[in-house]
Amino acid sequence: MSIQYLSNEHGQITAVQLTIENWKKIKDLYPEVESINASLPEWHKKFLDTRLQSLSKDSNKIVPLSTLMEELDRNQV
């Protein structure tokens, strides 16, 4: 899977770009991805904040993006 990372002036990754072909593969595997509402309810935000705090305390729970990409490659039709 071809991915490009965009970074800011401090070298921090701020965005990810992938090909339309790969985006379509993701949508095929996870059809709900396009129905996700960009405006989250407050309880979602609180849940995400709690989850992020938990992950910051135990970084072993964090799965690298490369693992997702490998899974997507394995599930290609």
C-alpha cells in the first residue's frame, strides 16, 4: 500500500495521503468509514480523551499504522 506522510515545519506528521485505489480498498473492508460524522458528540470526545490518556500511560497498546496496512494488504480481494 502506497502511503505519503505530510509533516509540518517541526517535522511532526500532520496528515496521511493514500491513493484512490487504496482508499477504495479501505472503504470495501470498512464500509462505515464514510458514514462517520465529523462532528462528535461530547460523550465521544470524553471517551476518546480517556482512551488517549490510557494509551499514553501504556504505549504497548498502540498498534503501528504499518500493522493496519499489512492487514489491509492481507485482506485484498
